Amino acid sequence: MKYSQYIGVAAAIILVGACFLPWAFYPDLNKDFTGFFSEQNNYGRPGKLFSILAFIASVFFLIPKVWAKRWNLLIGAITVAYAVKSFFLFSACYNTICPERKIGLWIMLFASLLLLVMTFLPDLKVIEKERK
């Protein structure tokens, strides 16, 4: 795909941007949690890891080498796995209280999936070597 690398970089930027949006509203605390904030840091700060992984993925998207595309598959898979874990962590019910899922949580999940899909479509020219 001709523009897959640029779409992948855009997905990485959207992923980092989604970490600043509200992910879930907890009615018992009357607070919105984001990728960088949770009450007393109980859920951690997944936005930090997403920012690091998105940066690494963006660099690998822009490097036109086969090894970079292969490593980018691993980075994309780790990103999706962590996104699914974070999605379930932030949206799970506890003590009969269910948080309200906000748009940032959905954007984070779909941006990480888009990033993974774009790693499967590298725009790389294959040059055949002459056999002697």
C-alpha cells in the first residue's frame, strides 16, 4: 500500500493524543481517568508506555529497511496487546460500580489496531539480485 507508512505514523500520533482524552468516568469518585491519570495511580499510567511505543513505531515506519519493518510488527503487536489490557482494566466493573467508557478509550483501542494493520502493509521496493 502506497500510503501505509504515513497512515501508521498518523495512527501513532492519534494513539498518543488519545492518552490525553478522558478514558472512563468513575461515578463513585466523580472523576475522569485518562491515560496519564488515575486515582492514586491505581491503574498506572499507560500513556507513558503508549507514547514510547508510538515513537518507536513511527521511527520504524520511516526507516526503509526490511529489519525495521520486521521489528515494527513486534512493536505493533505489543501495542495492541497493551491496548486490550488497558481497555479491560479501565472499563471493568468493581464493587457493583461500572465506569462509563469515554471516547478516548475507544480511540486508543482503534488507533493501536490501525497501527498494527499498517505494519502488515510495508511500502518496500524489492530488488532481485542476479544469480551467477
